Amino acid sequence: MVKASVGHVRDLLRSKLSVDVENDFAPTYRVPNEKRELVKELKEDVADATEVYLATDSDREGEAIAWHLMESTNMDAAHTQRVIFHEITRQAISHAFDNPCNLDMNRVNAQQARRILDRLVGYKISPLLWRRVQSRTSAGRVQSVALRLICEREVKIDEFVSVEYWTIKSKFSKQAPKLSAKEREFIARLIKIDGHDVDLHNGDEVEKVVASMAQQLYHVIEVKHGQRRRNPFAPFITSTLQQEASRRLGFRTKKTMKIAQRLYEGTKLQSGETVGLITYMRTDSTQVSNQAQTEARKLITQQYGSEFVPPKPPVYKKKSRGAQEAHEAIRPTSVWRSPNEIKSSLGHDEYKLYNLIWQRFVASQMAHAVYQTSRLDLVGGQYELRASGSQLKFAGFLSVYKDIPSNKWKTNDDMGTTMPDMVKGENVDLVDVLPEQHFTQPPPRYTEASLVKTLEEHGIGRPSTYVPTINTIQERGYVELSEKLMYPTELGTIVNELVVEYFPNVISVDFTAQMEEDLDKIAWGEKEWVPILHEFYTPFEKAVKIAEEKMPEMKVTDTLFGEKCEKCGHELVIKTGRFGKFIACSNFPECRYTRPFVQKLGMTCPKCEQGDVVGRRTKKGRVFYGCNRYPDCDWTSWKKPLTTPCPHCGGLLVTKSKQIAQCVKCEKQVDIRALNDKVPTAK
């Protein structure tokens, strides 16, 4: 008989702290109402069974669920065994049942310590915020650090002062009339003036340099040829899967993990077999089993050739000691199940994510890519320039995991470019001087994926906590998501300021990372959990008392909308909810009138030419634009409208990319940079 617990069956009481701080933080657990019937059934089944096997997930949370099941159903430890597997396949499950083990109480205690820490922080700070700021506000050990990172990034953006700077490139031509212009011309960038690095900050300086450069004679002073190797990426862990699914597929972190869960739990294939397609998806280990590597090397040899297989299977270093208690990386349970072969058994998004995981894993076991590089250094008067080129000579892993621009590689402007053969001392002709103006940019706002990356880099949270953390700060109204970017709200900013002022250590990046390390040491059996809690609680309790005395009231008041409620006549106000701003009656809860909040963009609807273009949100929070006369006028656009009209016909322009806009009337395209126009963002 196989029975499912459907997650946790016991937890701390919701109605009170449920932690006895005077008695070594003894927790009080209870079976929640919605699980009582299930636990009763399990208890009866356990009483009738001669052997019980616990097959919960293999991380700390899974270990704790297994322990709570034992405690709540009165399992006999002598007849209970723990089985662990990282993939739901016949072979993995058979191996697990052939090699059962005991419950790991170190991991259980690590989970208990984390749960109690989170309860202490949440139940001690949150009531303060309710009284001083707004009801239903909360703080959390990890969520407050995430909010702090977002708020501090916003401050840096607000304080950033952009600085003008210029770069100069020049087009040269080899003195070889028999070659075509394309074969003999190349681009070089100015790197030094009078032996000093280029440092140009205004147009007047640049004009003088351009005029002077045009008068010089240029020749080659150095030629270098070489090779550059590019190693494959490691197989996915939770954070990198979330980042790449966002970057390549446009998935939010929550969506990525929901789809990965389905792929892990099992899919019915055309053959009738139901099998888990990927290994466990909450992991921060890049470890791969020998069996999986052997299988991948055979597939690569058969489908791509022996030269695509490295001499030895690659070994990728773990991010940290004890990462996810010996989990594997996220990989297909069998590389022989190619995405295209099982595509008909998968949903559209399931196929896309499985394809990404399959390609990443296979590529991680392949040989590196090789680029042939060349570099020319030129001089003319006091000006030194450099031209570089790079050609892919051996694709290696790029044959499977196709390249897209990234921060790491986008700086290689020479990628894919060729240059004419040149020798030292050869003269070249200057064709044109190409100055370009730039402005320094502020740090970018976080996306969900980049926030996960930052949390991981600082050692904050674990794979199982990334999605709940991001969801919480949005559901609480602390952060709004617009065009995938995270903006702190007024409420989020106020909550962050108060928590940072009165609990600076509790939500500091370093303190939270150290606490995660201590939890790891509890799981490894290197530390006891109760002393760790005492060490945390003594200074924390003092901070709570000070905050209770001194924390000021900073109530977030609703903004008046300027209209009366059509149901009861009270003033309408603008509120912030889970999916952004909305309009509600100030007489709540007596009156529950609400309607969507729309942002007028100051432009006329291009279809009916009567209504105003407004920003709206779907039920899932995605921003779109439409006519405020809906349903009388059904014009909508996912693309952001520009405030500047089309220069050709005066129609409405909407963005097609970061640089190109298209008119909805005449359909002509326009370079946004030439419009000198700010694109409005609906929040």
C-alpha cells in the first residue's frame, strides 16, 4: 500500500508563538484541521502494517516531514525505515528500497531550528509593524533581507548621477585593391592617446580628437593570433534553472518550479509508462552520478562524434560545503529520452523546460568550444588603436546548448568578426572616424531571477525558500513587478526602514548568511540546535523591547481618488493589493466596492479616437494597455505606448524592442533614440 501525506502533517500552532523560549525553545506542534482526517487514516494503516517505509523528499524539509509522520501516527521505530531517492524511476526506487536507512535527526533538528527562528522573527516583529504601520504587514528572517536588497538598490538608482563619456572607433582598409571592400575593411577602437588610456567626457574634446585623427598616417605595430577556449556551463541547480528559465523562456520563478515539480513527479509517456523525467529540482549541488555521465558520453559519441567527448568526465565544484546533502544536479533521468521524442507527452511549457534541462545537462558533459582569435595594434601619431576578431573553430558544447548574449560574453564585440591578413609594419588607410556618445548607467533593478542569484551568492536562503520568499514580498504589497523588474512600494520602503533601524543585525546580509551556515552545521551534526537558538534570541529579545518602546508610528494612508463610491457615497481611495493598485471604498468593510486602477498615459486611443489610453493589469498581474472606453472600444496592446506621436502620420507609437517603435496607424518603424522620448511604465 502506498499513501501520500501531501506535505507536512504537523506544524506550530498559528494562533500563538508555540515556542517555549524559557524551556530551550521547545516547540508545540499540532495537526492542522485540514490534515486531521488524513492523519487518522494513516494512523490506522500504520497500526495494521508490519513494515513502514518513509519516502519523503531527501532534503531537510522532507526529513522533517518523515519525522512528523512518525510522531503523529505513533510509528514503531523498530518497524520503520527511511528510503531516499533523487529521481522517480524504477531503478532509483528499487535501489532505495534495497538500501533503506534510518531517519537523520540532525537534518530534522536543522529544519526545526529554521522553523523556530522564522517563527520568532515573524511573531515578534510583525505585531509591531501591525501597530506602527499597517495591519497584515509582516517581517521574516529571509524575506526582510530580500526586501532590504531591493530597497537599497532603489536608493542607489535614485542617487545615481549619470556621467557622459565617449568612445571612438575607426574604420580602416588594407591597401589591397584586388580585395573587395568587405574583405579589406575592419574596425579598430581607440585605446590610448599619448600613451594614456582614453578619457573623453564631452563633444568638444571629441571633435578635436576626430579632426586630429583624420590627419594621421597609420600602420600596424603588432599582430597576434591565438585560441580561446570556452568551457561548458555546469548542469542546473535550482537557482541557475530559475535564472535561465527567466532569461531564455520568460518564466517567473514560481512557474519554473511548478513545471519542474510536474516533470519530477512523473509523466505518462506514449508507451504507457509513467516516469519521472528529471531529478529532484530543489538542489544547490552540481554533482552528477557516474551512471548519468556514462550514459551522456555514449549519447554524445553516437550523435555528435567522439571529438565532442572530453577525455575525462567533467567535475563541477559545489558552491558550498555540504550543498543539499549530496543531492545531484537537476538533470534528465535518462538522456535517451530526447525532448523531441517525448514532446507529444508534454504540455507546451513542460516541453520547453524539459528541453532546457536536457540540453544544459548534455552540454555540460561535452568538450569545450574553441575560438580562433586575432588582434591588430595600430598607431598613427599619438593615437593607438586595437582591432580584434574571433571565429568559432570548434563548436563543442555549443552544438547543443545554443548561445545567447549574456553579461559575461556580450563584451566580446569581436565575436564572429574577421579581419584581413596583416603583417607588422604594414600601412593601412583610414576610411572614417566614428565617435559614439555614452552615459554611465545606474545599477539595474532586480528581476526575480537576479534576486535569486544575489541571495544565493550571499548564502541567504536555500533552494526550497527562493520562491516562497519572492512570493511573500509581492503578496504583502512590499514590491511591485513591472516589466519583470521589482520596484519597492511606499509600504515596502517604510517597513524596510523601520526593520533596518531597529533590527539591523537580524536582517543584515552577513548575519543571515552566517545563520544559514549554522543551520548547515546542525544538519551535518557539527553543532547543536538549542545553543544556536539561545545565541540568536538573547540579543534579539533586547532589540524587540527597544523597538516596542521607541519605534514610531508611520502609518501608510490611502490616497484619495477624487470620486465618491457609487454604492454608498463615501470617498474612493487607491489601495495596493497583491496585483498592484486598485480603487476601493473608504467605508470598507461595510462597503466592499472595488474596481481596477487605471493609469492614464495622456494620449488618445488610436482606434476610436475618443477614449484615453490607460495602463491595466491582468488577473495574473501582467501589465497591458487599452482604451478606457472598454467594452465599447476593444483596442489593447501588450507593448508600451510612447508619448511622442509618430513623425510620419501623428499616430500612436508602441515599442517593439528597446530601440524600435512601430506606429499602430501607418505601421512604419521608428528609432526610439531619435525621438528623445521617455517611455512611460505603468506600475
